[in-house]
Amino acid sequence: MRLLQLKDDAGRGRVARVGDDKTTLEVFAGYEGVLELAGDAMRRGVRLDDLARVSKVDLRLDYDAVERAGLLRCPIDHPDPAHLIVSGTGLTHLKSASARDAMHPGGAAGAARAGDSDSMRMYRMGVESGKPAAGRPGVAPEWFYKGDGSIIVPPGAPLTMPSFAMTGGEEAEIVGVYVVDDRSVPRRIGFALGNEFSDHELEGQNYLYAAASKLRECSLGPELLLGDLPHSVRGLARVLRAGETLWKGDFQSGEDHMAHSIANLEHHHFKHPLFRRPGFVHCHFFGAAAMSYAAGVRSAPDDVFKLDVPVFGRPLRNTLRRAEPETFAVEPL
């Protein structure tokens, strides 16, 4: 089952399930968003997908019309954006590890020089020890902080690179979506398609700039997949320029294509008590499965990023924009 969030004609938040015909949105009565629905499921002690299956529907909308009207919201949000943490793990897929390897002095894009760089060694550590037996932690992955809920832009909205950024490139990824319950237990709500959006040229100057390159907007959705994630998730990532395909690349993710298990990535994120505070929402990127920058593409304003992965429903589209320069100064108090 897939859910999404939208605004109705009055601007109120609503949550809907995607109908079996994939063209109808069945809007639930009494819920303004997925987080409220998840909270009700936890109070009742039932599975979220079971509650979504039996929830009363008071409105049916045409999916195409909602999308054209720009009424789609991010598939998860929080009333206070500071209570939503966006983070991720890198070097979980060979493609991203190879791209990072090429950023090291003497590196080479590809597995042929595996072991020559810290990045490739990190990837190989995952291959060797990132999928432990159930209930046991494996090796820790690379981890990064990206921002809070204010950086997530809705499906169809522009992704804006800062004025000081060197470039803005897509990163097609799967995102785990979680809420921490009243007992400080992380509860997985579901999975979404994400464009992690980074400054790869900055990172390319020195791979130690990786953390700074992540402090950008991102986008999720439009749909949220409930239940288990397939072991193999496939699709296509594209960059469009003036309506034509500038680049396309295969999207291959899920545990069959990753160096770590989902459970291991979750363990090493939530092992920190800081991330188990009740009421917080977490959106955790599982690592890039495709990126145009590694193929030599340099995106430009008005390019469109399109990520089409059928298991997540409709494609995620965002247009690249550049922000106007900001003037600021630190003042003594």
C-alpha cells in the first residue's frame, strides 16, 4: 500500500491512499497527515497498513488533477520542522563508492582500484561485514547529517542550490521514514523515493568536504510505501534539459544491491540516544543508487530531475534553481 499527503481546496492537510487503479486518491476522514495516522495506529496497537486499509474515506480525487494543481505535499512532515531529522549513509552502493573513489588523489572510477582509497575501503567493509545475522550489528557505515524538516521540498517543487554552491546534482536514493514512540522506540513508518541533492563539485575538490556538500535541500515522494521493502528495487533516473533527456541511468537499490542490510543501517543510526527522543521523525537516506555527476553531467538551472521507480508509484520530479546571493554578518552581542 502507498500513501501520500496533499492539500485540499481549502488548503487543509489531508492524507490519502493510492487507489488500485493508480489514478484515484482515496482521502481519509479525520487525519491531516501520515504522522497523525501513525500516532493513531500506535495508540490502537495495530499495524499502520492495517489501519490505512480500513480507514474511512470521505473524498475521492483525481490524482492527475491534484498533481497539476501543485497540491501534493511531502509524504511525511512534522508540525515543528525542528523535530524532523534528515540524515543518511553513503558508500552503500558500488556506483556511489566508485564515484567517491575518483575524488581521491590517484583514485579511479570503478572497482578496479578497490582498496586504494578510504572510500573504497569503507565500501568493502560493508560488503564484508554489513549484513550480519539477525539481531547482531555489523560494521558501521559512513553517516551524515543533512538538515531538519525545513529542507524537504514537495514533489514537483524546485530544488534550490545555494548561491555559494558550485553545482547541484541529483542523488537517487531510497529513504527510510521513522517516528520515535513514547517509549523511545523507533518505529518504521515506511519507505519513500528521495532525491538527496548534493554539491558534488565541492566534494570533488576534497572528499573531506562531503559533509558540507550535503547541507542542501532534498525532496521525497510523492508516495510512501508501507510494509516491507523489496530486496531488489529497480527504476530509472533522468536529467531533462529543455524537455530532452540529457542523461539517464539505471536505478538499482534494495538489499540485493547494497553493501549493508537495512537493519544494519537502522541500528547504527538509532544506536545514538540522541536519535531516540519521543515524537521525533527521521528521514534516513540509504545511499545513492544513481547520479548523473559520475557520468560527467553538470546540471544547470531549469534542468529537471526525474526519478522513476515503479515500486514507489509515480515519479519524483524537481526542477533545479539557484538562489539569489544572501548578505549577512555575525554581530557581537
